[in-house]
Amino acid sequence: MKERKKELRKQIASEKTKYSASLLKALSDEILTRLEAQPAFKEAQTILLYHSMKDEVHTHSFIEKWSKRKTIILPVVVGDVLELRHYTGTEDLKPGAYGIAEPTGELFTDYETIDFAVIPGVAFDLSGHRLGHGKGYYDKLLPKLATAVKAGICFPFQVVEEVPTEPFDILMDIIITK
């Protein structure tokens, strides 16, 4: 299982190198337009997003746009877990683990009030399975988001026929791509 996951991560990383930064940005815009068209997203008041790394669906301006209308929560890496914090604006972001900008806002622990969770991943399949980077951060967080609609967002080349899964893996409710 570990070897299959490692191989799939390598395959996706290789595929990403075929895309320019500008093409990934354009794809991101299309994916996020599809995301905001989702009825569950439109109805949601509290949304978990993520501040993207350069090779993920670009969420920076999307976070800023929606923070004016909805409560935005972002993850912060603390040891081997993700803490959640309120996003209050770009001025409250600081470089965190893995070079990802992380919010310094108020700690958020009211998980059941999260209506919609946007989840990154290395790969997804159409059954809703997700492959992460292998650190287990989201594996620990997702069980706390039982009432949220969980949306995996990714570039088209990150959708594969089958993601190797384990019993603890939590399915995404929807996969959004171009």
C-alpha cells in the first residue's frame, strides 16, 4: 500500500512539471468558479479553505474574495496536527510550516459549525478517495468535520482511476476539477 501511494505521488509530481505556472493559475480560476457555483458552497456560512502552495489549486485571491462575505477558517500546522484559525486578512498571515502562509487569528475549535470544507490533495478518484502528501494532517482533521460538505479540489491530471485507500480514509463528498 505504501509503495502504491508513493508511486502515485511521484506520477502526479511528474505530471505537474508539464504545466506552466500561468496555465495552473488559469486552471485554478476555472476550478474555483465551479466551486463557488456549488449549492452547498453558496449556502455555507463557515468555510474551511487552505492557503495554497505553488503547485496546488491557487486559493489566495479566492480566500480574500470570500472572506468579505463568509467566515473563512484556515489550517495551521502545529507539530503533527492541523489547528484551525480564523482568517482575518492578508496582514495577519505569517510564513509557517512548508513555507505556507498561515493565519495568526483566533483559534477555531467549533468544528461542527463548519458548513463546507475545501480539501487539497495529491490525487483523487471519482469515488471520493483522496491521497495526501503522506504526513496524515488531514487524516486527523477530517473525522472532526463530520457535518461539513467535504470538497476535494484539484487539477484535471490529479484525478486518477483509483486512489489506494486504507480503512481510516474519509471520502470527499464531491471532487471539483476543470
